Amino acid sequence: MQNIPEIKPNQSIELLKALHILTRDGKLNQDSRRKLKQVYHLVNFIEPLFNEQQAQSGNVTLVDHGAGKSYLGFILYDLLLKQHANGRVIGIETRADLVQKSVELAQLCGFKRMDFQHLTVEQSIQSDALPSRVDIVTALHACNTATDDAIQFGLKKHAKFMVLVPCCQAEVAEVLRLHKNESFGITPLSEIWRHPIHTREFGSQLTNVLRCLQLEAHGYNVTVTELVGWEHSMKNELIIAKYTGQPRKNAQERIDAILQQLNLQDLSHRFA
């Protein structure tokens, strides 16, 4: 196999081939290189969180929502978990065929502490198949309200960390659009979303602002940064939340005020 600098020491070559990141003859094409770079960047953010929890308890349970083909879960297990005696990675995915393929791949690789559940993110909140507490919640490009459901899951499961890369935030934009004419008579700020493209972009930005405030209201310290350069992905915002148990005092008040001023009271249940 060619020498590929992107491949990390002790990484499973067979796993990367099975995920179609490497070709059968062990080569890396440009599209796979881009995909691998994104996953590695996210792993680099998750690794110190994993190490902190591992040092504290000796056991890390990580739940990956909207897992898809479970690139992230498999690479996290391969790079971080397999060298430890304890710890689990649980993938949540709605497409049954992808869940089955992930189960088979985990068996093939001998990753005995990987589980996969055929559930929506919302269903996973109530499912008995998931433990009552988890340590790290990830959601990489979980579409629209699935990211909000992942946050609710993390809150219910008392997650120490949440690592979120939101995608396709349509719900807030839809409510902005629904009340657009009414909003013109309420606030001059409605000019921000008067044009359809601005409605979409402002709705997306506002959604993440409200999510960050929601996490802060529940006792999380929040950092927002880029996952990778914008040339690689337009869905690029990375939200990292660490539970401190010290809620930001005015966070919920800020949420309520924003929803009130922007005529978005219909969404108050979403960001409580």
C-alpha cells in the first residue's frame, strides 16, 4: 500500500477500506481525502473531551446521532476506544439498511463495544435500548430539528459533553416565513428576513444562536467555531458544550425576548 500521510498510526486499514475511504488497493482519492479530513477534524475536537472523561471515570459512553454510515463512530472507536478496556460507541440511525451494515462491519472488525439502534433521534430519548446516562453526544450534520432532538437527548441523559455540527435548519426559517407579513407591522428587524434567501440564512443563524443559549440555560459552557475551512463544507459550524452545572443566569430570558421580538413565540417549546 502507498504511504498515505493522512492515515494515523495503528489505524485499521481494513476498516478504512470497508468504509470506502480507501480503495481496495489502499489508495485515497480526493473526495475521500476531503471526507477523512472532516472526520479527523471532529475527532481532534472530541479527543480531549474523551481523554478528560476517561481519566475521570475510566469509562466513556458516546452516542452518535444521525450516524449514517457511522464514519465518525467507527473512526472514534478505532482511534480512541479500542485501546481501552471499557467504553461504548452507540450509533443512532433511521435507515435500517445502514444500521445493519454498521452492525456487520463492527462484527467484522471485532469492535465489540459498538452498538447501533434503528431509531430517530426523537425516539432515542425515550428508548430503553439506551443507557440512562451518557458522557458524550455527537451529531454530525443531523438535519433540521434532529440537532434539537440530539440536544434534548443530551439534556435528558446528563451528557458531560455535546459536539454538534448542525445542518439544514429549516424550522425557524419556516416560522419566520409564515409570520412575515404580520412581523412587518411589529418590528423593523423584519427587514432582516424580508427576502427569501435572507429568511433562509437568518433562520439558520438564529437557530444556532438559540441552541447555544438553550445549552447555557441548562448549565453548559458553549464554544462555537469552524469544523473545517469553508472550502470543504458550507455546513461548517461546530458547537461544543461542556456541562458545568452553572447556568447562565439570563440565557432563558434572552431566548424568550428574542422569540418575542422576532414574532417566533410558536417555537418557545423548542428552546425551553
